[in-house]
Amino acid sequence: MKSGRFKDKVKMFFKKFGLLLDETLFPINFRCIFCDNDIPDYENKPFCESCEKEVEFNNGNKCLICSAPIENEAMICDFCQKEKRYFKKAFCPFVYSGKVRSAILGYKDSNKRYLASVFTKFIAKEVSESEIKFDIITYVPLTDKKRRKRGFDQAELLAEELGKCLKIPVKRLFVKNKDAKTQKFSNYKERQQNMKGMYSLSGEKLKKTDTVLIVDDVITTGATVNYCAGLCANKVKEVYACAIARNRYKEKTDES
């Protein structure tokens, strides 16, 4: 057992060392976040013109509650009309597809932590434009086991960067008690069932006047952020959600 843990630590060391060496030789602040090609103005536009044409921004007609892209003229998606949402509105600047999906997976699974500050700029822009005054930013956490394995919590890092951008305190309101089996092909109701007992409140003090913003990396069906929102909804004034990207609504899978 100890030998296995030692090997894992060695692998993690070389993984982090390789990333550091790569960033030293090829600075990240000159490369497109989607294709790694050099770009002239990373600070204001962190992607190249070619990728900009392919990336799907979530700036078309979308649900006023869950931010899911809507193909017709409706203002609220069919799903949000049927299901109770404990969060009032979600902010998601990208659609979870193509190069955005690949970049998010790279952020989570390939230790590209620098992308957190880039993604949060887009989230911060949407949140700021809403002119809602938030008192607390929180996040959907990983289990301690998963966090140790990955080396960081992707939603926590996004929340910290967002807190810096918006000058809002970040607090850990939730604890993830267990990991679920893969939910890739699960619909909303199945995810809701799997969610029971998975998260709980951390014990952080809340006030009835607080407006809370929950951060996650991706909103797939909304089941996860909705469950977390439900845990604190009756303890605060209002709950909102945000993520880098929103999955396109799929009627067949009923969505997360």
C-alpha cells in the first residue's frame, strides 16, 4: 500500500515538473487557450481568430433560469418549467461543446490550472452585467479523496479567481461526502436520485440577507448545482449559479 502511494507521489511530481518546464519554455500568456498557437493580445482576447470562429459562445437565445441554449423563441426552457429550481438564475458564457469542452477537460485532467483565471473573466463579465449584489461565492466541491488524486479542486479554484475579480468573499458552504458512479449517460431524475446524501452543508454561518453564487465548472443538467442550492436556499435570501459552460439541452437525456 505504501509503495503504491509513493509511486503516485512520484508520478504527480514529474507531472507538475513537466507542466512547469513547459510553461517556462513556452509561456502560456502568449498562446491560444484552445489550440496553443501564438496570439498577439492574450490579456484581452485569449484565443486566436481561427478558434473564435469555431467556439460556441452561449450568447444566443437561452433559458432565463438555467442558461441552457434554446432553439426556439421560448424564454424558459421546457425543463425549467417542469422542475423546481432552487437557484434563481445561472450564468454560463460558453456552450459545452467542441474546443470549449476540450479546454475544460484539459483544465481539470491535465493540470492546466492557469485556465481558471481566463475562464473566470468570462463568467465575471456576465455576473457583473447582471448588477446583482452577491455576498458570498461558494462552489460545488470534490471529495477529499478526489481532490488529493487530482491535486486541486477545479470548482474551488474557479471560485477563488472569481472572488478576486468581483471582490467577493469565497466560503466553503458544502461538503461532498461520497463519489458517485459515472453519470455521463444519466438523466436528470437519475442524477437527482444519485445526489441523495452526496453533499451536505459545511456548517459555515449564513444569514437570511445573504445572496449566494455557486460555482461549478460545467452545468450539464443542473441536478448538482440545484441540489446544493436546495441545501442552503431556506437559509439565505437568494441563490444563483454559474459555470464556464452549459450543456445544450437534450430532451432524450432530460439533462444535469
